[in-house]
Amino acid sequence: MKRLRTFLALAAVPLFLAACGNLGSSSMSGTSGSSKSGGTQLTGQSSDGDYEGVIKSGHYQTSKSRGVTNSQDSGNTYNLKSFENGMLNVSKKVFSTKSYVFQEGQYLTSSTVQNWLDRKSKSNPTGLNPKSNGSTSPTKRNPIYVQAIEEQDYMTQKNNKLHLGGVTVGIAVNSVDYYKKTQYGATYETKITKAAGEAYAKQAANTVLKRLRQKSALKNVPIVIAIYRQASNDSLVGGDFIAYSQNKAGTTSVAKWTALDEKNYVFPIASGSSSPNSNDSSAFTNFKTEVENFFPNLSGVTAQAHYNGKSLTGMHVNIQTQFYSQTEIISFTQYLQTTAQKYLPSGVPIDITVASTDGTQSYLSRASGAKKFTSHVFNSY
């Protein structure tokens, strides 16, 4: 049986592409039609570092295989976010945000991706995961390697029309494969080394590239394939992209892989561990101490820090609260604006989410290169 599920949480991806974009800023908005005429518009661009998105007939173009992935019991939501955002970052290395427009994948359907993610069998010859060898032993069974496949399309403009300029496909492989011996039984684990997962993904990438080239629209466009290694379900951070390949138009096999030195860390750093930059870790510890001393009703202050080599490229801070009044939330958010600016590393994008068991209470963010944080407090009414 297929072990598949659909995550609808990824519907928020457009927020990462062109947050607060202005439709009027799009070069196509003046020539495209309205939803009644079935025209195409762009979302607008909030900054040069974001892609504009595609709107057709007044609706955002969602992916044809939106959210399809192998089930992994409770899963790790950080993996989902890191996979999506990481694919965008890899794509920017090849498809410039100034020259290309982002469109959700339109060529891989849900049924196609479901079949590819399932095990190979007589009834499913296109499965990318290995056939079951019948074993239920954690060390002897054939694990599920490929966890998710994501397509992103990159469009170019010519004569006020959009044309497919390139495609990025992400292949996510497991670091741990979770499975059950019986339908409602205990969960067991098969651990997959980085070397084994990467080797399997690169083999699958060749198969995927050949299959994509069989589609007429994809025969002669550049295709980027990126490999992502999932973090375990109990990890407090998402996984990492470990390699990508840039394949010229018409090629049917991957000739070269480029290694990526990217990794996510949890702040504060656990005892016995270290981060690539001790100054960043110390800065967060000072921030955490100041915040906890000022407001006693906090359940925890943690962060996910993303590094490229030894360089910090972004940070997501999560603060769990036990506030009981709106005025406390407002005052705390105001305090965070100045404290974050004073203590957290400068020059990189940082967002801070303040939440309780009732949901998100406030949100702060600072773009790369900006000095001050902007904030929003969510009203309780």
C-alpha cells in the first residue's frame, strides 16, 4: 500500500516568494487580462531577492502535485519549510530573480509523484524506492529512501507573455525511515547514512531527469536537480540541501554535482556541541537571557540558525509565552524590537514568532541588510 499523505500547510509558500507584492509593479500587469478574460498577471516583487509569482485567471498557480510526500508518522514540520525555502535558494544560484518569474510546478501531477515515491513493484514499475525484500528487521529491510519530490518552474517574459525558462526539482531523502511491522503496531526505525542516502538520490536523479525529458515542454530547458537530506522526526531543525546539479537543455543524464555546505543549528547550542560561529551563539544567548529576565512568563526561547559554511544566512526565533492579556503581548513585542536589534546578529534576515497554546500572538521580522525590526501583534478579537 502507498504510504502517502498531503500536507496543506505548504499553501503559504507564496508568502516567501513575494510578500506584500504590488500587482501594479509587475511589467505584465498592464498587458494581462483580468480574471474574466483569463489573462496572466504577476504578484509583484517585494525585493530584488524575491521571485514574482504567477496569477492566472485571477488565481495563484498552485502546484499540480501540491504537498504530496511519503508519510512519516508525526513528521517534522521544519523539514517541510526547509525543503521549500532551500529549493528557492538553490534556484537563485541558476535562475536570477531579476530575469525569471516563479511558477509552482505544472508538469508533475499528484498521481505521477505518488507513483514515483512508492516502492518499485510489478504494479508500479515507475517507483523510485526499492522493492520490498520482505524483511521487517531495521538493519536488513530495504528502507524508503526518497521521501518527497518537488517541482518549481521558472518563467521568462517575451512579448508580454511568459515562457518556461527552466525547472528545479528537489529530491528529499530520509536520514531515518520510520515504519510499522503491523498496521497499528509500534514504530521502528531504519537509519540511513548520509553517504547511502546521497548515493541513492543521485541515482534516482538520473532516472528523474530522463523521465522529465520525455515531456515535450521539458525537452529543451535547463533543469536543476537538488538533493535534500531530511532531519529526523525528533529534530528541532529541518534538514539540509547537500548537492545540486545544473543540467543544460536536452541532456538526459547528470554530468556534474556541486556540493553544498549548508546546515541548520538549534540555538541555544546543546552542551557538548558547537556552532560554526561562536559569536552568533553568544549573541543569541545574550538575547535569550535579556528576554527571559525581563518577562518571566516564558516557556522557552529557541532559534533555528541556517549556515552556509561558517556564514550565518538566516535565523528563525521561536518564543513560547504564557501571557494572559493583550497589553502584555503588546509590551513584550515592543521590547523585543529593541532587544533583538541590540543583541541578535546583524546583516542577515531574522524573524521572531511569539506564540502560546492559543496560537501566534505576534510576529517580528528584519530583512537582510535592514537595521530595524518590523512587528505585528495579532488581536484577540
